Amino acid sequence: MGIIVQKYGGSSVADETAIKRVAERVIKFHDNGYKVVVVVSAQLGITDMFLEKVFRLSSMPNERDVDMLLSSGEQIASSLLSIAVNEAGRKAVALLGYQCAIHTDNVYSKARIKKIDTDKILQHLDKGEIVIIAGFQGVNDYNEITTFGRGGSDITAVAIGAALEAEYVEICKDVDGIFTADPRVCKDAMLIERVTYDEMLEMAASGTKALNSRSVEVGMKHGLKIYVRSSFRSDDKNNLGTVISMEVNTMEEPVIRAISHSLNETKVVITQKNTFPATITDIFDIVNELNINIDIISDIALNGYTCVAFTMSKDEAYKTDELYLRLKTRLDNCDIQVEKNKCKLSVIGTGIKSTPGIASKVMKVLLDNGIDIEMISCSEIKISCIVDERYAEKGVNLLHDVFIVQKNALRG
Amino acid sequence: MGIIVQKYGGSSVADETAIKRVAERVIKFHDNGYKVVVVVSAQLGITDMFLEKVFRLSSMPNERDVDMLLSSGEQIASSLLSIAVNEAGRKAVALLGYQCAIHTDNVYSKARIKKIDTDKILQHLDKGEIVIIAGFQGVNDYNEITTFGRGGSDITAVAIGAALEAEYVEICKDVDGIFTADPRVCKDAMLIERVTYDEMLEMAASGTKALNSRSVEVGMKHGLKIYVRSSFRSDDKNNLGTVISMEVNTMEEPVIRAISHSLNETKVVITQKNTFPATITDIFDIVNELNINIDIISDIALNGYTCVAFTMSKDEAYKTDELYLRLKTRLDNCDIQVEKNKCKLSVIGTGIKSTPGIASKVMKVLLDNGIDIEMISCSEIKISCIVDERYAEKGVNLLHDVFIVQKNALRG
């Protein structure tokens, strides 16, 4: 049997009891003959606790310092897990980013992996050891610690899996896998057995908190199978989870794979009399100055007015005041509205591109049920609508019912 | 002006308020023109918190794992201090043991420094930056993290000071310096202005908790001045502290520098009829098997009995049960007594070797005041007596009064 990579998140290693349970699960795979590489996140709450300390010291902390600080969270978790595995009588070794060695570019707080030297990992595996790697961190050309941003341990796991040509990567979570909608909002949500990389990327971008999108990109690039499973279930038969891979080979494929939603989106609408190409350039200059990732954009001319609208995810919400100020100061004769508390509802599935009429059906379902669609955006495999946040739950359930539950009933 | 090294202990960086205060103190020296290198310990309580986690997972944890875990305490403290200094508008850079680079041998938990590459530190200093080094840690030949044991950050500070040929090293503590006796036990205890390396080594070995003995050895080897000062006082005139150096050049030197005491010593007494050289070899074989550092040893033959006695410091106390068991099992016809709760009272000063009669005076003072001396040991600059722990406070005060207070009064 070959190499597998298992990643355990913060709640899976939250305390000593949880760590012992993870040690047992890891050992089970090891004893079954796999060469096991484990990637761990910081224990639940540690990263936030560190950030609180940081922001009591500085409002604009040096990112190099923050990366060094945060990376110690994964250092703590990986050494504790190694202690637990060693205690259970198997040989384990904990390795930090620079020891692995995970080489990155020089961008602190969202570094990208350039190369992984697998020699050290392979040497330990060949000695029959379980290798435990501190997630979320690498080392740049200057021997400085860099981190990968939120969800960065997923990236470590998939990148290590690709570098080692692992059989598969398991992302072990406190849920059973990826669902057709958020189970907290939609009681009919079902576990998805299989999903393509493309669909998973769209879902991650649309609010499904399953795993970091960059890790899916890395998996896709190397054709590496990624399982999302529960770290709490030990019986494999009841822990199939969701597998993310290149293709989903079933005869009759559902058109729609899942309904995602994302709350706390901000919508910015800028209106000016007459057309204004120069103004549009100015708007996006300002957006770029603030390093804002904008999401859905629309640009409409109507009755002699031109209107540019875009949305920003909740991660960017803290920049809205500054954005408004700069737009207001630098644009002439424009009406600027910033509307918070919007929801992005997304319908995702590779079947969309081959099935006509999905977009109109999505709109009809929402409008017929009294939900205003404020903006809409379509790609080959995703249709997203911006609606008011009070319609979030209703919208998810309506779309899930029409596109998932009823279709499954027909196929069943 | 040249390079200085300042070391701040756990209570000096205990929380964000303390860290800001340290940042201010460091900046003051920097702004006065010094090239400042700072070494920090883990925040107060962190190391113990880590060890609690460890011992909930394993009774005999892998030392490599423990070193990786514990070293993150200093990593956290150094990055937080760097954030605070950067926030205050000065440039700071935090460096870990492997980044410095502090090369050690391969002994986990009590590694010894082999070599420090100062290039990186000097480059940062030359750019006008304040260099903040995570104490207590180094890196071995295999790129693994090693630590130096309790008080290890003192060793980092002095070793860095020696490697950089610093003007001096400051050990910044929550007390004003080193005292002639423990101020919690002896209300007349006075701050010592100057002390030699030799005296400091004897004091550290005798219970004075001022700084790690190995750091004093390193300082002595390189003739590097070490100041022990308060990190809480900012006015230099009232913060002279204690300086440890090769010689103390004052015309009239006190014979005795300080009275140290150490509690929780264990005394082991083994008695056998007739002489027993073979038994003595067996005793010390068993002591060595358990890697016990024994302190005072005596060996007396009396009335046809031979008696071997030795003491163990409180750090070794957890080994006493196992020691008793092995002695009992493997020695024939011996009476073995293990007595806990002993106190070692020590009188320390370079004047001892040149002043006859100090030992007899020490004994007389104690015996005249009803304190039984159970064992005694003399060196050129130290006289230590083992007494029952209930006499600790009384003994310290008696000796302090006779050898420090009365002598000072005469000289004054």
C-alpha cells in the first residue's frame, strides 16, 4: 500500500482527549499498512487568541511577526499529536514547515508554495514512522516563516499529497463530508458522495465551508483525489464522506450538485448621469488600491444613467468605510450607495453548461416566491444571485427543493 | 556605542501591558545609540501549561517532541515583542534559534551550544534594527529544535553576547538584582553591587535563583560582564542592579558575599556493619543508573559501622522512591534511610579561602543557636551545611546577621 495524507482541523485536535482520538485513527491506518503523513491545524481557538493579543499591541502589525506567531499554533498541535502517537507505541516525528521543507514565495500571510523537498518526509516514512506535519506554514528564500492564510493547513495537506504522489488526501473534519446545502439552514441537505474539482471550487467560492479553494486547485492540477470525512467516526463503512476528483463517473449525473450560500456580502452601487468610462477606471483604481477582491460586477446603462454595481465578501467588509470615503472624495457627481447584509445564493453543477434554461428556472423559483434578485451572475457551472439576507434561508430551501430533492426523487 | 544584549524573563513579558513596557525599555537603549539584541523567555505560565498538556498525553514523552513544543513559547513571546517594537515606530525583527543560527549538540531538553553564526544578527543590527531572539532554543545537526533546560534563555543571552563581543549582557528580572540572602526569608537582605563569576556559580548551585549557572560559566569563559537588573525600573540611576564579572576591585572586600539556601533537599544515609568498598561502588552504580546528580557526600567509619550519606536536590526528588527500591533490593545487610525536607545553608565568598576559621565560625553560630548540622561540605569559596528544613529561616538570618550585617557595620 502507498502513502496517504490525512489533515485534521482545529476542532479535531482541540484538547488532549481529541488528540488521543486522532492518534488512534492515524495509527489504525498505519497498522493497516499505509505510510501515513498527517497534517494538523492549530488547536481550536488558538489562532484567534493569538490575533487578539496582536491587536491589543498593534492595529497594523508587521506581517512577518504575525506569521511567526501564528505558525506556533500548528507547532504546538503537531508536537502534541506526535507525543500521543509515540505514547501509543508507534514511532512518530513532528516536522515544521521549514523542516519538511515547504518552500514558499515571500508574501507573508498568504504565501504560495513553490516547492516541497520530500526527502526528509520519505526518509522518516521508510523507517516506518508516522510523519506529522505542522500545517499552514512554509519557509521563504530568507529562511523566514510564511503562512498560507485561513484554511492554510488544507493547502499543506494537498500540496504534500501531490509532492509525495499519495494515493489520496483525507481532509478530516467535524462533519461527515460536503452537503448539498448547509445543513444548519436546510434540513433536507444530503451528503454529496462525489464532486468534481470545478464544482468544489465554485462551492468554496460561494460560501460552502468545506475546504480551502487553493487546496482544491492544487488537487486539480495534480489529479489527486481528496476525501472530506469525519475525524470522529472510526468505522470506515459509515464514514465514506465526499470524494473530490476530476470526473464523476455515474451514468445519470444530477444537473445540480449543491446549493451554496454566503452571508454578510456587501453591495456597492455607483450611479452617474450619462456614461462615464473614465469614472469606471477611477472606481476600479480605488478598489485596487484597497486590495479588495470584488465578486459579482454589473454595469448597466438606463434612461441616461449609468450604474456600476459590485459585491464584496464578508472578509473584505472592514474596508467598506475607507472605500466609501475614497469613492466619495474622488468621484464627481456620483451617487454612491453601500448596502450591507446581502446574501449570495448559488446553484452549482457541471450539468448547468449542458442543460438549457437553468438560469431562468432559478430566477423564476425565487421571483415566484417573493424574493427580489438584486444582481445575478452566471458561469458554465454556477448561477449566483444577490438577495437580501432575510431571504437567505428561504432561498436556499426553495432552490434545494427544486434542484436537488425533486430531481433525486425523479431519478430514484 | 557597541552592542548590548538584554534578556527579559517570563514575568517581564507576561501580558500585553508588560510587553509594551519592555518595548519601551528596549527602545530607550536603542535611541541612546546602542545596537540592541533582546532575548526573551516564554510568557509566564506558558511552559508549565504546555507541560501539563504533555503529561496528560504521556508519562514519558519523547524529548524531541517536547523540545519542539516548549520552544514555541519563546517563539510566541519574541514575535509579540517584535510587533510591539514595530508598532512604536522602530524596526524590529524576531529570530528563532535556527534562524540566528544557534547550533547545538543533539541532546534534547538540555542541549549545549556549539556555535552561533552571527552574520544574520549583525546584518539586521547594521540596518538599525532591534533584533529579538527567542531564548532557550537552538538547532542541532539534523535541523531539529533543541532546548537548553530551565533558565535556558539566560544561556542564549550570554552566549549571544559572547559571540557578538557585546559590551555587556543585562538579565532583566522582576527583582532589582542579586541579594545577600533571599529577601523573602531575610528582611535585612541587601542588594549586592558586584560579585565574581565563581561566587555567582556557587550561589546558583546553592539555591540563589538569580540566573542559570551555565550562563555564568559562559560569561566567565569569555570575560563578559553580566548585569542582573529590574526590567520594571526605567530610571537607570536607581537601577544599578548587580554586576557579575571576573574581579571585584574594591579596596576592602567583604569575606562573605551572600548566604544562599535551598529547600526540599533529600538526604540518603546507608549504614553497614564493617567496611564495604564493594557496597560503595554498588551504591554509586545505582545512583548513576538513575542519572541522579548528588550534591554533598560524606563517608564515615565509626564503631565498626560504615556510613555513606549524600544529598539530592529537589529537582531529583521524584527519583527517590525508585532509588530506595534499587538500593534495598541490591545491597545486602544495609540500613537505608531516606530523609526528605532538608535545607542546605551556604555561606559564599571569595574571602573564605584567605580567611582562616570561617568554617568553625559557621558551625559555632548554628550549633550555639540549637541548629543541628547533619552534614557539612567546604570548598575554597563556599561552606554548606545540611540542616532540618524547620531551621531554614532561622539559619539564614543568623548567618546573614553574623557574616553580612555585622561585617558591613564594622566596615561602615
